Amino acid sequence: MSRPTEVATKEAPAAIGPYSQAIVHNGLVYCSGQIPLNPTTGELVTSDIEAETHQVMKNLQAVLRAAGSDLNAVIRTTIYLQNLENFAKVNDVYASYLSKPFPARATVQVAKLPRGANVEIDAIAHQL
């Protein structure tokens, strides 16, 4: 049985705790949740929920590429929202990065996210 392999890329924000950006194991990529941190500046994108969601998806895309995958290979996501009133706007941006068949997904409202972010998304994908 293969051992899990850590994925790390400077194209996405560095982990802000004791976790990996992603782990690859047996052909699957398990991406940690991404918040809207700009990987170049380390600053949180906060202009609006759409801009935040775009940054989250770009971060996920960068981690997936570093793992030998991409957004078209995503099979499962979880979206964490500070406020479910943003569901439709987040959903529109999220959908613009993916194609059919869309991944299985859960969306939940949470009390708080790291660094005061309004959205966080994690993903599971297969390697290409």
C-alpha cells in the first residue's frame, strides 16, 4: 500500500496551522480547506463575497495542479459559509470553475472561519 504524500505549492497560501495544503493517497487528492488568502501577499481578499470565492477557487486550483490534478477531477467538496445569505453568489462563482458532472457537495453555515474569512472550500479529487 502506498504512503500518503504531502502536496505543497507556493502558488497557494501556505498552511496557517499544522496541516498540509493537500495529501495524495492511492490516486486521490485530499485538499485542505482554502480561504481567500492571496498567496503572493498573504492578505485576505475581502472586497466582496464573489472576489473571495474566486480567490478560494484559484487557491484550490493551484493545490490540485501541484498534486497532478485539476478542478475537472474534483469528486467532492464542502463549502463553509459565514452567512448562508451568500449562498447564491458563492454558488454562481463556484459553478463557473467546474463542469458537469459537478462534484458531490455539502454547504454549511459556520459560526466563524480562520482570519475572519466569509468562505472556505475543501475538495477531494482524483489524480489525472
